[in-house]
Amino acid sequence: MARAPKSGFEAPRGRRSRVLSRPAQPSRDRFGRFTEWIARAMGTPAFLLILTLFCVAWIVWNTAAPEGLRFDDAALGFTALTLMLSLQASYAAPLILLAQNRQDDRDRVQIEQDRQRAERNLADTEYLAREVVALRMALTDMQDEMISRDVLRQELKALLERLDEREQPGDGPRSS
């Protein structure tokens, strides 16, 4: 007997129609990694050197090049260069803040893991300390018990000797 095809929530995901399925989304972490890369790159001497060389080249080109090849006027204070640097700074600041937020989140997780690890270590240390105390108490009890056994043996020996002394002088023959 043939089974009816499953539909809706009864069908496994692999058998559902691909028409309604969503396309694969890029990793949410990719943008975060990008922001961290930007933050790391902007904090290097190489970035500062390249940016400085770019600005120097821009200024030299727009002051020394023939009038027809210039695209930013020095008389207006290099307006295009100022706008480009402002645009770069307006994008750089939020990207750096995003990277710092991600680092803060990672630090928070690491601190929580460290705290949990410290709590486990403390619990383990307390458990081991209790075990050591229990072992010491058991050893002390055993030593006390051994001492009492030795005392008991000595007392029994002394008692046997007294009994032997009583039987020997005046009792006569012993029956076995």
C-alpha cells in the first residue's frame, strides 16, 4: 500500500519545494571580521604613511600640475581632499566602534568563562581540602585504634601473666 506524500511540517526539510526557500545569507560575522580588519589596518604605521603620501601627492598634483589637469583648487583650500578625508573619517569611526564592541563582547564572554573556571577550581580545591581533612581524621582514628589495640594487648598479657602466677604455686595438678 502506497503512502500519501507528506506536506507542510511533516515533510523533511530536504524534500520541501525550493521555490519558497530563502537564499543562503552571508555570514553575519563576515561584516564584523571586516570591521576588525579595518580597525587593525587603520591603526598601523603603514596606513598612516600611505594616507600621508596620498595627501602629499594630491596637494603636489593640484599645485604643480598644469592648470587643465588640476581637479582640486588650492585657492579654495583643497575642498575635494577635505571632503574625501572627512568621508573616510566618517566611515572609519563607526567601523572602529563596531570592532571595539565585538572585542568587548569577546572580552565579556572570556571574563565569564574565566569566572566559571575560577569557581570550578575553587570548588575542586575545597573538595580536595575536605578529602585531605577526612584522610587525616581517618589516619588519626586508625592510630588511636592501633594504640588502643596495643594497650589492650599489653593488658591481656599482664592479665594472662597474673593468671599463670595464680595457677602455678598452690593449685596442684592441672587437668587438661
